[in-house]
Amino acid sequence: MSRFRIGKRRSKRTRSVVPVRVWIAGTKDCHLAYTLDVSNDGVKLGGWLGEIKVGDEIVIQYRQTHAQFRVIWITASEGSSEKQIGAECLEPEKQVWGMLFPQQVDEYEEQD
């Protein structure tokens, strides 16, 4: 039986699939990816094909706005070279997604 806990995430995620450009801090290489979920405090990216490590700082650009993020987790899709990335926003005041999301704590499922 699964359990739910409150408080892991600072704000509720909003599903949003939009294309973004991503740079790893200190490099000039631009990577294309897409968002899966967004919030004021972070983002879940899909479609990542390059090399990246937990702790790397990245810059994400959506339309004409960009902000710095830090990679928190990475998962590889089974049978694919694509990765999903979870990143926390280091500049939430920039509102890179063009809107403010309600500061409502999200639930998440705890793995047994």
C-alpha cells in the first residue's frame, strides 16, 4: 500500500510541455529539451541527450527569459538515450515561465 506525505516540494507542480534551450554553466553548447512539469521553484525536463551531473548549474531559456537552475536528480529512460532531469530554480524572482504559481505544498508518493 502506498503512502502520501506532505512537504517535500515547496510548491505544486503544473504540467507544461514546452521547448526550452539549456546551457550547462561554463560551456557554450546549447542543448534542446522540453519541460514536463514547472513550478516557481523548479522544473522537470525531458528529452535530454547530453552528459550532465547532479549538482551542475544550468541556464534554461524559455522564449526570451532565462534563469539559473541546479540539477537535483537525473533518471534515464529505459531503452532510450533520453534522460529526465529535475532542477531547482536559483532565480525564482525571474518568473521564467511567465506566471506565478500558487505556493501550495505538493503531495508525493513515498516509495516502500
